[in-house]
Amino acid sequence: MGARTEDAQAVLSRMVRARLLERRYLALVRGVPASRTGRIEAAIGRDRRDRTRRSLDTPLPRAAVTHFEVLETLREHALLDVKLETGRTHQIRVHLAAIGLPVAGDATYGAAGDLGLARQFLHAARLAFDHPVTGTRVDVSSPLPADLVAALERARR
């Protein structure tokens, strides 16, 4: 997460720790979840064997919770609305891979090259919070970029 000033960054970081930010992502995963909604609660940390990766198999686990809801089921994929309760590095990708639903196109934890993707199908779709100074609700959404729209259309065929 980036901010324009150090003060703003500090406020945003405190809001993340206090779980005052609503962060929603769209993820296209290979496979279909067993239920329409789910909660993944599994500690994450640096992988024991590869320090560049995050893993559930870690000597220094940190609590992590991810919620998901199925928006659309396809033949070999599912489109998920993912909400973070915590914010660990690579949390969504690690959690979804751990339950057998790797993110399409994810070369590190998932299905590299799936649907012709050159990157993972994980999109920061919405950020919402109460402005720390004015108290006004800030709610920002971002549409899927063209390459992910095209991959989703391929998955629908």
C-alpha cells in the first residue's frame, strides 16, 4: 500500500492493523470451491525452504484470515470476491492454493500460464474506509483491466 506522505502512510498502516480498511479483490481460481462462501484461517510466514515464498509451513507463523464468496462458477474455474481480514504478504494466493484453488496465472503459488495469462488473475477491486480526518466514507472501486477481462471470457467458453 502506498501513500503520498509518510504521515498518511502511518495512518493507513494503523488502519490496516486495526482492521478498519475494507479490501476486496477479484480472483479467478482453477477449480470450484465446495461451498459458496468460505473463511480461511491459517497462519502464514516465510517458507522453511524458500525465503522468497510465503507458506503455511513456516518457522514464524503470523495469523492470517481470508474470506471469499463465489461470484460465478465456470467449467474449470470460479470467480471469487475475496475480502481480507488481515494483510499478510501473498496472503490470498497462499490461502487459496492451500485449499486447492490456485489463482489462475500465478507462477509462484498457482497455475502458471493458465488461460494464457502472463500474470496472476488477482485484482484489487475495492478499497473502503472512513477518512481519518473528516470521517467521510471513502469508497474506491477499480474495474478489471482488459487482460483479465479477456482471460475471464476465455474461462467462460
